Amino acid sequence: MSKPVKVLALAMGDGINLVLNFILVPILARLFDIETYGTYGQVLMVAGFWLSFLSMGLNTILLRDLAQTDNKVGVFGNNLMSGFLLGTMGTITLWVAAPYLQIHFNNAGLAENLRWYSLFIPFTIAIGSCNAALIFLGKSRKIVGISVFINAARLVGIIALVTIFGHSLKMIFGYLTLLSVLQFLLLMRNIDWHFSMDQISKVGVQKQITEAWPLGLTIIISSMFTVADGFFVSSMLDVHEYAIYRNGAMYLPLIMNLFAAINSIILPDVSRMFISGDWVKILELKKNIANIFVYVVYPVLLYFIFFGRDLVSLIYSEKYVASALVFQIYNISLLFRFCNSEDLFLAANKTRILPVIYACVCLYAFLANYLLIGSLGMQGAAVAALSGTLALMFMVYYFGFKIINYSLFQIIPFKAIGRVLLLTAPLILFCSFGTALWDGTWIFLFLFAPYIFFCYVFMLRSQWLDPVMVRNLLASVFGSGKLIRIYDIVVR
């Protein structure tokens, strides 16, 4: 299977997980009062930041090392042990810091719930290493299958816990921790290399942490930038407004998962190409991925940004309608995530440049959030996040492609972007007339089906998207059955 097909296959499989995760969000938003939902979000925000801080990009280092060494078992074992050690230290630290965070956020329910959830950190870091190993082994489907099972169990289990115990967040966070342990064990069963303490050494663990540190510093600063808006909203406003902001400050999950799939699938190849000096092939790979991203993602993203108010009201109910503008501002930045260049810094062993870039943007985010939240409220935090993200992507693109002596503008798929805008703009306007004629919360979703069907069929028939590649993708995921025959009829 080609790399573009692998990317789309992994992202399509993750779509099931996205649906399961997405279903949970509106359920909790409707079941919980706004303050309880805000506490739930603050726990996830703090724990998620601490997890990013501690993981240090160990999974990315593992992908690189597996592509460059014969001792797969030793590299994997030392990487896994590094994650467990860092994760355990993180759990202890978060346990101690929880009361101070509770005071800072002025939220009496934060500390106890945060302590319960902190136990998941070591296993979640280990899960990242296991996923990297399975991607290297060509077992992406195993990752997706296990994730689907875990996310389904999470959805059913949390609903059951809320039904039985009411708003007991500590029960929910304890259950989530147990699920992370189960997910780790299931992933380990599918890895070809048997974990052995004999393969683990102090030198090997130190090597993993030392080599991960420059990239980890970047991830730490990046995480600070990511949570800056939520942190400042929690500190400067209150838990009620944080809950409203949180429901708007979300990216359409399909796009972010596709971006993550791209990074995971092509990183080993980029590393090998860089070592062999095949920079032209790196450029072509990046350009192909960028074109596919624009054709696949832009029609969906543009539609839901335009109908952001309808989407937010439908998902969370009218009590969160104030989240809509935050959602629209937040998701504009996804239009610029058509490519990744951080892997070039990693392949060239120039990751020390990244912390400098992220630190500059992070400082900007702190200042912008402080000023804009004070004048614009929660919408100011969304503007700060958008402007900071655009500045960050420009700098990473510029310096990343400069490493292989290419310009950022050689990667941007201007032609694909122009085509998609010309195709989607009149169709979205037509759909907006439809929502004005027919009253109902669901109308924009009903219109989305024919809209996206027409967009993709037109792109396939015009060969903007490669019909053969898409056919191979569908066949690899669903088999050569009725769906493929329907596809052949429609695209022919």
C-alpha cells in the first residue's frame, strides 16, 4: 500500500474512534451542570499538559531509532522503561501540586479529581511507545482496533457511572485510568518484540531520555502554548466561562487525527530519505500529502466553520451557543495544517532550533491572552490561539524546509486550494439558503450529505483526487464488495 493510502487508511479507521469520542462530549455537557463540566475539562487540561511535558516525544524518538538500528528489542525496551520512570515521577508531582492548582483556579472540586486521574500518566506514555512500535511493524490496524474497543468501553462505562453514581467525577477518572492500563496490555500482546528486563540498561534509558530532551523541550513549550488559552481563561474568568470556552476551543477531530496519521506514517521514510540524501523525494512526498489533505479536508472543514453556530447548538444545546464563535475562530488554523516539517528537524538532528521557535510563540501567547481576554473575554483567548498558531506554523514551515534547501512556497498546494475554494464556496452558500428556507436544527446536517458527496465525486471524476488510490484505500478497509462496485459506477 502506498504512503498516501496508508495515511488515509489509518485516519479512516480512527474515524470510528472520533465518533465514539465525539458522542461522549455532548452527553456529558448535557448531563452535567456547567460547573461540573468545567471541572471535568480543567482536570483533562492540566493532566493532558503534564502528560505532554513528561512524554518528551519518546514515541517519535522510538520511530526514528527503530528505522536506524538492528537492536529493535533493546531500543523498544529502553524507550518503554524511560516512559514509565518519567510517568511515575509525573504522577507523584501532580499529586503534590493538586491543592495549589485548586486554589489558583478557585475550584474546590479540582484537587481530588486531579489526583485520581494522575494515575493514568505512566501507562499513557507507554501506550504512545507501543503505538509507535506497531506503526513501525506495519500493524496500524491493530492500533485502530484496540482504540475502538477502549473508546467504546469508555463511552458505555462513563454513561453507566453517571447514571449510577451521578456527578461523581472521581469514579469517572478512576475508570479512565483502568482503561489506560487495559489498552497498554492489549497493545503489548501485538508487538513482535518480547519485553525483557535483560535488554534494559541504565545507559540505554539515559540515551533515550537524553536524545528525546531537545524534542521534548519543544513539546513542553508547545504544550504550554496549547493550554495557555484555557489556563488564562480559568485564571482570569471562572469555571463557568471556562466550560463555555472549552466547548468552543476544539478542533474538528478528524482533521487533527489525519494530521497525526500523516506524521506517524511518513516519519520513518523521511528519516531514511534524509540519511540517503534523497531530498527531492522528500519534497515530492510532502507535496503529495499536502494535496491529498487539501482535497479531503477542506470541503469538510469549510462547511462546518461556516455552520459553526448550528453545529455547536446541535451538539451541546442552546446553553452553550456562546461557544460557537470560539469554535469558528479556533478551526480557521486547521486550514494551514496541510503539511508537517518538524520531522525534518528530527531527521537532520536540528531539533534544538524548535524550542527557540516555540518559546517565542509561547511568550506571545501569554501576552496576547492576558491582553485580549481582558478586553474581549473568552473570544480574545480564541484570537490569541489562532494568531499564535499561524505564526508558529509559518516559522516551522520556513525553517524546516530550509533544511533541505527548499522554500515553504514550493510546498503550499496553491492550485489545490484554489480549486477547492471555487468548488465549495457556491455550494456552501446554496446550503445556507436551504437552512434559511427550512427551519430546524438538523437541516444543515441533512444538506451536508449531498454537499460532500458532490464535492468528492466531482474531485474524483476531475482526477483532482487519484481515483485508483482512493479505490485501493476503500478496498483495503472494506474489501472488494458492493461498496467498490458502487464506487466504480459513481466515479466512472
